[in-house]
Amino acid sequence: MELDLPARQPGREPVRRIRARTVLAVLIAVVVVSAIVAGLTRARTQSTAVGSGVVVIETNLGYQGGQAAGTGMVLTSSGEILTNNHVIRGATDIKVVVPKTGQSYSAQVVGYDVSHDVALLRTSGASNLKTISQGDSGSVNPGQSVQAVGNAGGTGRLTFASGTVTNVDRAITVGDEQGGNPEHLSGLIETNAAVRPGDSGGPLLNSSGQVIGMDTAASASNDVAQTTTNDGYAIPINNAMSIVRQIESGNGSGTVHVGGTAFLGVESTANSYSSGAEISAVVPGSAAEAAGLTPGDLILSVGGHTISSPDDLSNVVLTQKPGASISAVYLDQAGATRTTSLTLASGPPR
């Protein structure tokens, strides 16, 4: 599983995704989820639209043994949800909760764009949900008042942070504490609203209550006077909705993935002496195990594509569909070249 690395910019602390708190200890995860459930009231039949258009997203990270939570925005009354890709990355189970109602729905990933950190979900069985009011991020200017809304701290309750736009068209390098490759986002709205972990995927609102951005990342830095400044970053809503429309059209691209995610079931590392992706672990019951791959094997090609690094392996598998049958060429631990056939399963979003 690929995870994000902290990445430093000159003169400031690491810019971190404001993904919800990921609970790595199972006991703590259960306590957090129990607290969220206990704080919700029983659903009531309503003739008006349900909720505020902002929802809580809870995920199980089955292959990492943890849980996470974030925020989403309702695009349709039947439950299309916009959020950050990093909120649902690695999720083996996704639940959408409508705060203050007790209503919750399972959700599936319709598609996502890793490089722009956008994902689209579809809930099962939802109806009559209140939707967000979309503004125009093309008209955003420094100095205007904004409000960030989200599931700060992963509590299951929505909080609000007020501020102003401090800059537009910002570029940053982002990561988190879990390790992995840093990613680069550009064209962002910068604000001094105090966004917090858990706000990821939530709306940045203008003074009219319209969504102009999707809260995505935050940083904090201390100056010589030991005062703390907070910078929040949001993806312009026009940009996010352009990706949503592409996902809805079913037309994937080099950056936009549509549908389920193919899953090989290996963790891999770079080999010190040769190009390829060296298997460090195999998921029990996975396509890799069924094909006879074991730790120490060095994958050289998959589906006719040369594999020079672990990233190559991830990218090639990502272009496949669950259920696809492909061949793999690899060196076993004895140095013999072997070929095997793989039937890819369905796995968590990348």
C-alpha cells in the first residue's frame, strides 16, 4: 500500500493533508467509532431535504489494520458525494453519515484522480439528501471572507472555521505522517481559516454560503516571535467538478480512474542491484498468492509492460480492471526467469 510522506517546503513546517485522524490501534478505533455513533440522534422522517449538504465519511483500512474519517459534499439528492482522494485511499469499506440524523449509508467509489486529489462516491439507498450550493471559484479574490466546514478531529460533528482568502493559484507539496511519496497540487485557494485534520473533503464557503473550494491540506509555522500561523488550502470547486464530470462520463484518462480498482496483492520495494519491483510481502488469498508469487521474487513485466520500479508496477495495475487476466514475468529467488498468469481482484482505491 502506498502512503504519503511528509514533505518540507523552505522555511515552513511540513504541509500535511488534512485527512482525518487515522487510528492504527484497533481498540482506539473502536472507541472513536462508538463515540461517533453515540452522538447521533435517531433518524426522523422528514418531508424536507435531509442534512446540510455536508457529510461525514468513515473508512476501514483493512490492509493497514486501521480506520479513518473525513468529510464529503453531497452533489445529488440520491447520494453522489465529492471528497478528496486521500480521504478514501486504501479503504476496504466506506460509510457516509449524515450528521445529526443518525442516517448512514454504505458507499462505493465511482472514480478518482490521484494527482488532483479528487474522488467521487455513490451511496447505496440514499434519497432526499440536501445538496451543496456551488459557487464560482473563478471569481475568488484575496481578502474575501470564507468559512471552512468539516469533521475536524474525526468527531462525527461538523465544525466551522472562519477566515479570509490570503492567496489564489497556490502550489504546494503535500504528504502525511504515514510515509510514501509526496504529491504536488497546484491552482489552490489559500486561506487563514483554521482547518484541521478531518476537514479534508469539506467545503470552503463564500459569504453567500456557496461552495468555492474543497478543503484539502493545511500547514502551520512558527515565526521568531513564537506566534503560530495556520494556512489552509482548498481545491477550487470548478476544477473539482470538472473531474467529477469526467468520472461521470465514464471516460478515464492518464490521471482519472473510473470504476473499481484492480488489486494484485503485493507490497514491493526497489531492488538494489536490478530494475524491477521486488516483492516484500504477499496478501493472503490475493491474485499474487494464487499465481505463486512469493516474497523475494522480482517482477520484471506485467501485461507486456516493463516494470522498472514499484511505481511502475502500481501504475500498470491501476490501468487494469478487476477480473482482468494478465501475465507477469519475474525472477524467482533462485534467479530463474518465470512467467505466470494473474487474475486481478477488486481492491481498495489507490
